[in-house]
Amino acid sequence: MKYYKAKVKVITQDDKGRQKKNVEEYLVNAVSVTDAETKVHEEFKNDSVEFEVTSVLETRIIKVIS
């Protein structure tokens, strides 16, 4: 498996009802770009926010040490 950086545009509403757009980045452990995008969609499917995966790029990260 490889690590991919997924950029996701998230659209939320502020206290005054205006739309606020944020771009968030996620590190995804997946076997392919398609798999990484699918995992992001699975992560967001139960949230009540609008989102769009704008890019998924393979990273050079080989291991996450925690």
C-alpha cells in the first residue's frame, strides 16, 4: 500500500447562513488513486456537509511512525 494526499473541498454554513468553503488535506493509505478517493467518500458519506474531492496525489511517504 502507498500513501496518497487527498484534497477535499468542504462546504459548510456559518452562523449567518452563508456558505463557507474550506480545502482540507487528508493522508490516505490505499492501493491506488481510485481506492484513496473511494476511502475519502466512505469517510464523508455520513456527514451532513457538501464535499468534493478535488485531487488525489501519490506521496513519497513510505511509513507513518506514531
